[in-house]
Amino acid sequence: MVTLDEISQLFYGAGDETPGWQGTQEDLIALAAKAFPGKAYCVVKQWILIDLTVTPDEKEKLTTLGLLPATLFAHEIVLDSKGRFQPGMWVRSNFGRSFTEGCMFETKNTVYLLWGSGQRKEASVGAAFSMSA
């Protein structure tokens, strides 16, 4: 069972400051279009890249599925290319597939574009996936 302390640490606890994309939003979108042509993207700010604490067996299962033991939480959506999310909303992704250029977190359906600095933290799968809209 996930505790309130775990959730609190995820949102408010110390993490490693991570720079993300420091240029313009337009340049970030152009970079994503080259790296992931035709894939939906979501520009986010105030984000937390969550490294999931998993067992070796769980890690192996994720790897076999082509997934990372990681997910993303963003406090602020800036722009969603498919209009699924409104600006200002928050979002939590599914498991990641790749993390490239230090600013693009890819999932099955979306590339989350990490604009500006964020945090990198560890959390249990239960804590990370306990957030839902």
C-alpha cells in the first residue's frame, strides 16, 4: 500500500535538478519532429522524471517489452499536439520507451518534451502510478 509520505516525498522531497531543454519551444518541437517524425508530442514544464524502483524480475519484464523502469509527471502542460490535454493541466505518462537529448521522454503514443529545468527522483511503482485524473 502506498503511504502519504511516499506521495509527499515524490512531489515535495529532494531530487536531482535536471536541466531539460533550455532553448525556445519552437526549437524543441523542431528537434522532436526530426527525432520522432509524425509522433504526437506534449510540451511540459515543472516536470519530474521518475526512476521506478523495481525488482530485477520486474526490470527484465519491462526490458523485454521495450520499456524503461521510468515514468514522467508534469505539473504543467504547455501544448499538446493532439489536443488531448489543455494548457495548465498536469499529466502522468505511462512507462517510458526512451529518454533522449536530456529533454525528450518517449512513451508508446507520445513524446513528452521537457521544457526548462525539472527534477529526477526515485519512487515505487505504486507511488508513481497512484496519481490519476
